[in-house]
Amino acid sequence: MSDIIFKLTGGVHPPQNKHQSIQRPIAQADVPAQLVIPMSQHIGPPSTPIVTVGQRVLKGQCIATAESFEGAFVHASTSGKVLAIEERPHNHASGMPALSIVIESDGNDEWQRMPAMENWPQCDRQTLLQRIHEAGVIGMGGAGFPAASKLATDKPIHTLVMNGAECEPYITSDQMLMTERAEELILSCELMMHVLGASKTLFGIEDNKPEAIEAIKAAHAKRGNDKIHIVVIPTVYPSGGSKQLIQILTGNEVPSSGHSSDLGIIMQNVATAVAAYRAIVFGEPSISRITTLTGEALAAPQNIEALVGTPLSALLEQAGWQQNLADRIIIGGPMMGYTVTDTQLPVTKTTNCILVPTRAELPPPPPAQACIRCGLCAEACPASLLPQQLYWFSRAGEHDKLESHNLFDCIECGACSYSCPSNIPLVQYYRASKAEIRQARRDAKQAEQSKRRFEARQARLQRLEEEKTAQRAARAEAAKKRLEEANTSASVVDPIQAAIERAAAKRTSAAAPATEAVDMIAKLEKRLTAAKIKLASAESAGSDKLVPLQEAVDKLTQQLAEAQQQAGDKP
Amino acid sequence: MSLLNVTSPHAHGQLSTAKVMQLVVLATLPGIAALVGVFGAGVLINLVIAAVASLACEAAILSLRGRPVSFYLQDFSALVTAVLLAISLPPYAPWWVVVIGAVFAIGVAKQLYGGLGYNPFNPAMAAYVVLLISLPVQMTQWGAPFAAQPMGLAEAMASNILQHVDAVTSATPLDALKQGIDTLSGATGHIGGYGWEWVNAGFLLGGLFLMWRGIFSWHAPVSMLAALAAMAFLFPNDALSRVDSILFHLFSGASMFGAFFIITDPVSSATTHRGKLIFGGLIGALVYSIRHWGNYPDAVAFAVMLLNLAAPFIDQYTQPRTFGHGGTPS
């Protein structure tokens, strides 16, 4: 079976350095005394702990949940007691701490599996997706994208691409998985195809892993599923990038603004597929992973299956690390990995490699020289960008030019920096510029929102003012009308006559004290109520003015009674 | 022990800018050997004078600018400029012509613009043009190819530095072509200009070596030579058949030197593939136009400088299609 393959755009050929870590079979790491399990191992909202400090948990027991497929469930990697739920240093490129559940191992490693679903070919898609979600399976190739979320696409999918390229130098965790667990992997492909409703699998493996290719091909022949195509691809970095592998296997480019599902393709890393398979067939959640330990500062480079939450130091010791030789600790490979300085950080679901090189092996970056625009970076760029131009724009802070030169299509693979003869850390410039532009966009959005809020407030105030003015005008109008009406009725009356009448009315008012008395009563009632309120508030506040206030109330009550009396006397 | 905390990538390729420059110098050797074989040892004297003057000038200006001198001298770029300039000059040009050229190339054309990577013009070509315009007599005195008594190193030194011996000069084949049919006999060799065909073959060889080593892509040189050939075919001189015209122009003057060592200077040329095709093609067409219709017998330096100016503009309009942006090939 020969499948056509296509050429990767750009690419570089760094020394592979994979043989060191494939000399030994996959070892099992010891269960550490204490595990630190971060709630943010995946891309998406952090998981929510559902256990309490002091609670006993079993291996595989769910300890944190997620509301949607965008999140990920987290499980106890071994049985023991929850020691703490708090922020701990996190094994992450950001270097930011993360909420973590600390478990003290009881040494029993006592399992609590989910019910096995051996009849998965009869299960419907939603059931399987839910299980993959609840088993906490996330992309184990490095990105940590929740697997269920990716598999739950609503677009029609015809092809599953299995990513066994593992193009980063040094890393061999996928290679060892393919070599040692090939049969399980072929079954995982069938499971993934079933979940996706895909009709074929393109299984890409770089040609620098002959043992893995042989094992996979043998397992494939044994299973005899002709929907699965094992495709051996040439070794070139970054062939294992998702867009790159799809290009190599299908010749299609994932649109810049879209996803592979737009092409009817979903890609899964081999380790992710196996984790999903084990979650379904054995009810085992994702609590461990195969990690490559390599680099010249390790006496026994190898692959180790480690529990999530195991401190790096435990694995490093198992691989015989010579601290005095270690120059840096890289999580991931030499092209895209990040350095850590704390050996107590935990292994996470995405820790595919711990690389501990000596200074001679990976020397520190030499000082950058001038860019001579040689264009070697552009030759290496898998996204067909012009890194040398982006570099000038980045240095000049020309955001619009960076965007028109498609900075955001940069996958940060580092091929440009690798090939730059002047040692310019190009990727660093792009990362910084991307962050600046994102910040600028956020700022602009915020400014726009503030502006809109301000304008809305101004409009509201103006409206209120206008309403008030209108009301005032209406009142003035009404008053004027009344005045006019009064004037029209009064204008016929002679002013002198009116004055005489008013004087007469004043004289007679003495004879009509009833109205005065009524007014007086109303006034007194008002004052009495006010005094009573004052008294009540003084009481509740515990004021020392209670006595005079009480006196005033009494006096007013008396006056009111007298006034009522008087009014009553004069009918 | 403290662990290093740096960003990726942690691995780095083997190629360095200094190595690129060294390879370019290395690749000029066949051409230089041909120059020595055809014109005698004069070019070697020029090389030494140009190298000393260039490096001294570079060091002086770097220290004036407060830059780390040895760090920048180690990039070998000043040496490359010196070599390219020395090759361009007549082999028996007086020493001060070479010094003026080197100082102008490094001091003005390179360092005044900000040093390596910032110069809009190819420094060697800028200096060559300045010398050609300012000192036309000294700059057009090329020795006769394969002289009966070729100059040795001592005589060349005497001629260039002490100016004791008057070098025998003659018109170059391109001069002869310009002057007319009568003078052409004796100016043509097997395929190109008499003697010059060897020089061009030497630079072609060196250029192919650099291309094989991946120092530059094929786009600019092939485009320039193709354009030059096309123009020579379309508008041949009366003295030459169309096919002879093509070979004569490809293997005379600075054709190969320009195509492989001048227009491939990354700093001052277009950087995109399509841009390089346009850049090289226009230079080829301009070279022929000036040779055929213009006043100067050769024109590589002028053509290169004109297109140096256009390079940023060409780059702006020849951006390659970014991955995932439309036109997905299937």
C-alpha cells in the first residue's frame, strides 16, 4: 500500500539525537510519596476540585470536574489522602502557579476504575465522547487540548490523521509507545474512527523510527483493517505540527482562520488516542504518561511511564542525572520546549520529554549579530512567512505591517531562529509582538467599551435634562395659562374694588377662625410626627437626648389636643 | 549550579554569518585565479590593499560609533566587500584608487547607513561607481589579456604602489564591441570576450559552489543571466550573430561576477523568491540596455544600484502566499 505524500513547506533538519533514549524499554516510575496535581494541565478553563482536604481518594478517582467539553476532568494518580488544595508552582511555559491538589500516597496504589465499555463498537458517539471527557483525556502531544472537545466536532469528518511524526529532536515517548503498544494503537485508531464516523485513517510516522514503523505495520497486518493507512514520511522538522502533517499526508492546507475539521480531518496524537482507548476499554482515566528522559546530563536516558503529579526530581534521579553537568532542564524538545529551574514541578499530562543537556551539548545562545536578510529563515518557515521582514517590523513596533505580513500564522516552531546564521532569536520577537498586538487589541476594545459607556451616560443625562426642561416648560406654560385665566377673570375687576374686597375679607377672617384652627392642627400633627421619628431614631441609636425629645413629644401632643379641643368648640 | 532559563529554540544550526562570508570569499578564488592568469598578479595587490583599508576603516568607524570592534570584525563582511571591490577594479589601478574605493565602500556606503544589514546599496558597487565617475582614466585602464610578458607579483607591486612601470593597457572586449566591427577581431575568444571568458567561467564556478551550499537561491542569478541572454538575442550587435551575441554577453565583463557575487548580496537585494526573479531580471535587462545603447561599455554596477533602490518596493509587492491563505493546492 503506497500513499502519496506531499512536501512540507520549508522545514529544517536539526540533529535527531533520538537513539540515546530508545536503548531501554519503557520503565515504570516509582509512586512518589507526594503528588501535586495541577488543575490547569489542559487548554481551557481550570478544573474545579470536588474533594476536600483530608479526604481519602483512590487511584483513578475523579478529584476535579469540568462543566463543559472545553474543560477537563482530573483524577487521583494514586490512592492516598488529600493534603492540600492550593496554588503550587506549575510545570507550564507561562511559569505561573496553578491551583493544585496535593495527594499524600498511602503506598497501596488502590484502583477505582470506571466501568469498562468493552462493547464500545455498539456504543453511540455521545456515550463515548462523555467517557473520554470524564476520563480527563487531553492532547498529549504537548498542546493539551481536551480530546472530547476536538472529537465532538459537528462538521462531517472523513479522515482521522494519527500523529506519530514526533518531529522534535530527542523526544521518543511516542516512538516507544508505537513500538511497544502497537496493537493497542491500531485498536485506538478504530475507536477514534468510530467516534468520528471517519472512513479512513492516515497514520503518519517519520522515517527515522524504523522499529516503530515495523511494529505498527506488523500490528496493522495482524488486524487487517484496510481503512487504516500507515504512511511513512520523510524526517523534517516540523512535520509533526498539525497543519504541517495534514499538508504532508493530504496536500491540503488548513485555512488560516479555520480548523482541520473544515477539511473533514481530525488529528490525534498517538498517546492521546491510546489514553482515550484505555479510558473506554479498561475504564482507566488519564493519570499517567510516557515521558522521555534524555540529554547528556543523564546517565541512563530512557522513557518512563510516570504518574501525573510526580515531581521531576524523582524521574531525574531514576534516570541518573548528574546535577553538576546539567545546564538547563527543558520540558519538551530543543526546538519548542521551555526551561524550568525548579525540579519539584510535577509531571503533567503533556510532559512528553524532560531534556537535560550539558553545556557542550546545547550551548547557550551566542550574542545576535546583524540581520543580513539572507532569507534562510524564509526558506525554513513552514508557514511561508517572511521572518526577516517580520523581524524588522517587530523591532520597529509596526503592528499593522506585522499583521499584513500574517504574523499570526506563525506557529512558533523556531525553524527560523534555528537557521539564522546571525543567531537572532527571531521567534522571541514574534512572541513578544503577538503579545503586544493582543494587548493593544484588548486595550482598543476596552477603550471602545469605555467610550460607548461614556456616550450612553452622556445621552442619558441629556435626555433627563431635556425631560426636566420640558416638564419645567410645561409647568411654566400651565402657570402662565392659569395666570392668564386669572387675569382674564380678574381684569374686569377694578383693582381698587379688589383691594377693598381683600380688606373686607381680612376683617371677616377673624370671624372665621375655623380654617386657621385646621391649619394649626395640621402643622402640629406634622411637627409631632417629626418629633416621634426623631425620638425613635434616638432610641435605636442609644442617644442621650432621649429625655428632652420625649418632653418635646409630650408637649406637642398636648398642644395638638388643645388645638383640636378649640376647633371642636367652634363649630 | 544554576539552571539556565531561556526561551526556545535551544538548538541552533551550524551556519553562521561569518561562515557565510568566508564561503563567499572562498568562492571568489576560481575567478581571482582566472584574473591572475589573464591579467597577471595585479589583482592580488589590489586585494591586499583593499582588505587592509576596508578592515582599518571598519574598525575605526566601529570604535567611533562605540560598537564592539572585534565582535563585528569577526563577521567578515568588511573582507567580503574588500574582495568584491578589488575584483571589480582594473588590476593595475594605482594604490590610492583602491584605498579611496575601500574607504568609501565601508565608511560611506556601509557604516554611515548603520553598518552591516542596513546599507541600501551594495557597498562595493557604490564605491565602484564613485570611482568610475570620479576617476574615469584610472578606472578604464585594463591590461591587455595574456600579455606577452605577464606581470609578476614584484612588477605588479611596482606598478600599483610605486607606479614605476606603466602597465600596458588595452580596450576590453566590451569597449571593442562598442567601438565597432573593425576593432572586434582579437577581442572575442572561444565563446565570450577574449580572456574575459575565463574570468567569467571562474566566477560561474564559484557561484555554482555557493548555490550548491545553499548560500543563496537560484532565482536572482538565473533571472539576471536569462534576461541578459534574452536581450542579447533580441537586440544583437551588428558584428555578432544572435547566438554569438548571447554567449559574448554572458561571458564578458562582469556578467557572471555580477550574477553570482553582486546581485546575490542579501542586504541590498530583494528577499522574496518572486522579488529576486524581478530584481535579477531587471538588472539583466538594464545591463544589456546600457551596454548596447548607453555610454558605458559595462553596466553591472549602475544596474545593481538602480535596483538596490527598488528592492524594498519589490519586496512589498511580492510577498509569498502564506500557508493556509486561499488557493489551497490539492
